[in-house]
Amino acid sequence: MDVAINTNNTASEPTWFKSSYSNDSGGNCVEIADLSDGIGVRDSKTPSGPALRFTPNAFAHFLTTTKQTAPDQH
């Protein structure tokens, strides 16, 4: 799986989107961004902190695996 840690903020900041499972009560929030070289994933509580950068195929695998192993949210 191709995953990198991105600790550098560039001049052209990406637009980050909060997970639809996140809420405004300060819980566990994940944000994603469409980067020029892949998909970014970061913790919304520390937006200036490190972020993961996935290739599109690795991100698809990450989502599939997460959905398969996550506890039932219903």
C-alpha cells in the first residue's frame, strides 16, 4: 500500500472536507482532501499537524478495509 506522511504545508492549501460521520461536539473527526498526487487524510482537531497521503488505489483499499472492520454504526 502506498501511504506517505505529509508534514509540509504548501502555498496552495487543499480544500479539506470533514467526514459525514463527524459532528460538532468535538468527537473523532477525520478530514480528506483531493491532492494533486493523491488523497490526503488528517485529524481535524490538529489541521496543522501531519497528514497521510494515499494514492487513489491505496485510498480505495483503505476505505474498503475500514468499512469491513469497523463496528456497526447503526
